[in-house]
Amino acid sequence: MNLTLPEQVYLCTYAFQKKKFPSALIQHRGQRMRAAALAQLVIEGQAATDGSRVRQAGGTGPSDPFLASVWGELAEGPKKWMPMVHNTGHTAEGPVSDQLLAAGIIEKKGSRSLNPLAGSKFALSRTEEATAVQEALHANVTRHADPAALALAEVALPVIVLESDATMGIVLDRTERRASRDTVEAFSDRFDREIPGLRSALTNSVLANRAVGGGWG
């Protein structure tokens, strides 16, 4: 199936070796999925930015429910990047997980732990999509792909997943991240040229949540 960027971000937080969505990887996932939704709207011509604000563009909104909800927030006029990424980051989890649940990619766990650090209430029920997403991200970064030769969505995914957290998603380990530092920077440079201001807002959102002890999960 064709996955949206927010859905791909979600699946990048699955740890195959541990067979779960660890709590450490989902702390800032909501903001990343919001950033991914905004990036996809810009990529598909349904939103535009002047570098500090984002606004609706194009006459028709997206068919995907989560993307449509984010697009609808821009109906009243241009909005600053930071509030669009940060203020309702916690609301991104439900709609995206519902879509993946309906598609049969994830499933609800049989029991819920009362421990807030126990991790996600969902498990991966089908591996094909998560494997494909993670392998594509890993290949593009570790093989030092030229960002100019990739679709902007392929550039956006690693930028959003890796921004401000070298261990976000276990798609790249620390050694690979260090070895691919120049490639990640080149990806970020293209992303900033095409969608100016969004990456900075995501960085500030993650840092703001760290300052108060964590993120949304």
C-alpha cells in the first residue's frame, strides 16, 4: 500500500530486534508525524510557505484523513510553523495509528500495562511495510545517495526521523549515523531549501519537550 509520510515516520519507530515500539522511540513521534504531514502537503502542492508561515494552496484538500485534518487547520489563514508542529503533536498519534490499524499493519496488544514507560499499546502485525520503509531510509542514507536525485519525499523522511535525535528509529545505529553525517546534512540542506522553516520548528518542538521531561507517547 502507499503510505503517507506520517505513517512512514510511525513505522520507523518500530524496533525489529526488540519486536516492539519502545517508549524511548515514540516520545517525540507526534511532532514528527505533524511535521511529516506538513511536508507532504507542501510536496503535493496543497500547502505553501514563505519560510516562517505555512498556508493552504491548491483548491482541493488531500483524501487521506489525517493529512486533510492538518490541511483544514490552515483554512483560516497562514500559520506559523512552530504551533502547527508542536501545539497539537499529541493529537497525531490517534488518527495515524487508527489508519495503520485499519490497514492491518499494526494491532492492539492483548493487555495494557499501567507503566507509562512500557511503550506503545500497539504491536506490529504485518512486517512488509515497516521493513520496506526502514530499508529504503537506511539505503538512501548509508549509501550516500545524492539528495538532488531523490524525490523530495525520500529526502524528507530521514530528515524528519533523524532530526535532533541520532537514535530516533533504530534504522541507523550510532556508528552509521556518524559515518553518514555529511549525507544527512546534505539531505537537510535540500529539505530546508524546499520547505524552509519546518525543520527548525521540529527541532524547537523536540527540545521544548525535552526541557519538561519528555514527549508525547
